[in-house]
Amino acid sequence: MSRTNTSYRTGETVERSGNYISESGQKNQLQEGEKFPNCPVNGNETTWSYVE
């Protein structure tokens, strides 16, 4: 099952290690078990999407 179109919110747990991109376009490498962080640009809650 592909998760490329799945989005995650700040505070949710990362289920798959890899690269994610925020709504502001900033990439971040996250590890399984971490929490999705706030936006690296403005510090607010944001949506993250997995990128291959």
C-alpha cells in the first residue's frame, strides 16, 4: 500500500522513517516513533506528507 498521498499533523507519531515535507515546503528526515514537529518556518502546527 502506498502512503505517498497520506498526510500527518503535528504531534502525530511517525509510522515510517523517511523524508517528509511540510505545508511550507520544508523537508525533514524523521524517524519511526518520533512525533511530527511544528512547522520549521513559522513554528505553528502543520501538515506533513511523506516523499519518496
